[in-house]
Amino acid sequence: MVTENIQTPLIIVNFKTYLVATGEKAVKLAKEAERVSVETKVSIGVAPQFADIAAVAEAVNIPIFAQHIDPVQPGSHTGHVLAESVKEAGAVGTLINHSERQLKLSDIDRVIKKTRESGLLSVVCANNPSISAAVATLKPDIIAVEPPELIGTGISVSKAKPEVVTDTVRLVREVNPKVTILCGAGITSGEDVAAALRLGTRGVLVASGIVKAKDPYDVLCEFAEATTKA
């Protein structure tokens, strides 16, 4: 369990900046995710673009994550993303250090502290077991292991590099047994989800496998059902 309102297994769908998940289409996709979550009783969260957080939050009752926040206090920081702002818009948490928006370890530490101050969940992405273990010492809520070379390839880390997942689970558990571990990169099928759970994770972080699917609802159903078969 992550919180009372967000259970594991957990599926987080990162909308990135795909046009098929922008504006009104972001709201439509979030509604599909909510529908699957209600029907399957599986926790599904979404991470829309900043400009869409408020509209998505108004339309659905599932966890919403920002795609990034900056380690800054309110004030003179033009162009930065404020933790308090995304929370006010309706986010319950944020992705941190995605491979497409990487941060220094010191900044990851500062952002995690900001999430605690703001009452947001922290989902820190890490690209290998050793970095995952280092991040675990900072006590985030969730760590998502994602080898960047597999992101968007359709080749899941749970199949191509299962040792990355098992080593991450082992090393992170040695440092921080309480953190929730997710698996990302190349997740495109229910079997990928089931494999990730069998390797010791508690869910997946997925993007194009859902966002760019011909029928996101059907794929989400497949993912959700797979969480019961691991």
C-alpha cells in the first residue's frame, strides 16, 4: 500500500507531451483510465502535462501526478514548476528524475523534501539498480526503475533485462524496505505487467504502450487484469 487512497498493484500512465494526450484528449484518456480502475478495482494514476492537470482533476477521481516539479520555494522563479502549484491544480504527487527530465542527486533530495512539505507523493525514476539504491536512501514514496535505452522501444525491461529489476528490488530493500518499487520502460502488454510483478515490483510506470495504443481502454484492461495473475 502507498496511501489509503492509492493501493498497489499500481499502474501510472505518463502522458508525456503526446498530442493524443493533450488538452481535451488528455481528459478523454484520463476518463478511460478511471473507467478501467472502477471496473477492475485496480489503482490507476495518470501524469498529464502541467496545463492539463486542473482539467483532468476536475473530470476524474483517480490519482493525478505532475510530470516534474522544481526544488524551489514560492517567489522569483520564472519558468519553474512549483510543488504548491501542481497540488493546487489537483495533483496528488509528481514524477521526479524521469530520463527525459533528469536531475542531480542533490536536486532529487531537495524535490523529495518539497513533496513532503507540500503533501505530495514522490515517484522517483532511476535507470539502474545502484541509482535506485542511492535514491532509496532519500526515502521517496515510490521508485520506478526504467533503463532509458528501453523506453519507448516496446521491449520491456522485465523481459529484456530482468536482472535490472531483481537487483533493484534487492538493493532497494536493503536500504529502504518501505518504499514502493515500480517497473517501467517498454511495458506494452499484460504479460509485461505480470512479469514485472513476479520479479518483485508492485506495479508499472507506462507511457506510449497506453497513450499511443489504438484502444487505450482495452490495453488498460489487459494491464489491470494482469496484476491479478502475477
